[in-house]
Amino acid sequence: MSKVQAKITIYVTPYCPYCVRAKSLLNAKEVNFTEIDIAEQPEQRAEMIQKSNGITSVPQIFIGSIHLGGCDDLLATEAAGKLDQLLFPS
């Protein structure tokens, strides 16, 4: 039986090393995620800022209904051993 994965959305911009690093970790976890490039879709920037309570930097990562934060937050959650339980809630 396969695990049910939480919905993941990541807001990014091109050439952002933190975005690349965050996506690399998610890819290493072999999870599907929706990537929203706010440079290509500038109308999505306002949505990202509103959903993240005013944060304007990228990446902004959302797992299920949780606003995880940016790349450092993602890496810290992984280092603490808590990322898998967010990605695959039981």
C-alpha cells in the first residue's frame, strides 16, 4: 500500500539558489509538488504574500494547510526528522 502524500506547493523564481535547493530536497524525497514561478505568473506573487502572512522572499513552501516557510525552514524540518510526517500524514 502506497503512502498518501500531502499537497505541496512551492513558490519560486528563476535562478534562485534557495529555490533550487528546496526543490532538490523535495525531488530527493520523491514527492510531487506544484511549482508556481512568480516571475512568469506575477499575479501569483500577491497570493503567495497573503498566504505567507506578508513574506515576500522565495521560496515559500506550503505542505497541506501548513505554511512551512522557506528553504532554511524546509532543511531544518528535514534535519529534525519531521519532514516525512508532514509529507506523508497518517
